[in-house]
Amino acid sequence: MEGFNEQVVKRVNKAKQLLIKIFAVVILISIPFIGAAIAIATHIQYIFVVSIFLFLGGIYGVWYVFTSQKVEFEYSVAGNDLDVCKIIALRKRRLVCRVPINEITELTKDEKVIDAMRFTKTFIAARDVDAKDENYYAVFSSPAFGKCLLVFTPNQNILEGLKPHLNKTLVIKLFYQNNER
């Protein structure tokens, strides 16, 4: 019987997500003021009423933007496949990539090894892309994209699920040579 391992990783919010939230709130607050200014300038009070309704609808829009900034990645190992899914605000789930584990040619934590390579497609599914000490880099070949890179943050259970299907030289390098140091 094949094992099944699963992990959910929450993405760390960065300054970009904060700026998106601030921009959404500023636009929402400016709608009634712009509507009032246009209503005063044109002497049509109906425009102000429309801007109030746009403001009320904008509250939903801002809520949607705020909740869309909550992103999680789910890694699941079932058999020879590593599935990476992106979950947005617990309402949308999208498959980022499916990696046949035996097709992984390099699995390392060392970014210097990866910097020397070129890739046609990069999949980033890490908790924090800037946290170099906890990210793993998996190089694999995809029929659709060619040579690809997956940046992810697996826990020990996911790594143990990958272990039986990985190339034996990768297993030795990843699991046994690091323990001797």
C-alpha cells in the first residue's frame, strides 16, 4: 500500500499584500468624496446617491481583496506524484503543478546549486520565498514546459514520502550526508 502525506503551508504576507490592502481602502474611502464633488459641480444630486451605493458595493470588494490575500499551499505525496495546490482564502483551489517524484533530478536546500541552472518555468509554492534556510528546490522535467524548478517548504513527513521514489543518489545526498556533519 502506497503512503499518503499531506502538508498545508500558509504564505507569509509581504509589503506587496499590505500595499494592495491600503490601496483598496483608499479607493473605497474616496468614492463618496468624488461623488459629492461631482454632484456639487454638476448640480445633480443623483450622482451622490449613486456614489453611496458604489461605496456600499465597494465594501464587499474590499472584503474580497482582503480575504484574497490569504494564500496557502498544500503539498501532497501520493504514490509517485507530488501535487502542489494553491488555496486562496479557502474558497479557490488551483493545482500549481504535479511532479512525478522519480523525474526529480535535483532536490536541494542550496540556492547556489540552483543559481547556476536555467529553467523554462519556475513554480513558487513556498511559505516565505526569502527564507533561504527552510526552502527546498526541486528540479524536474515537464513535458509541457521542459526543465522546471519548484520552490517549496516541505516538512519531514513530505520528505519521507518523497524518499522511496527519489533517485538513490539524491536520497543519499539529502538524507544521509547532511546527518554526518
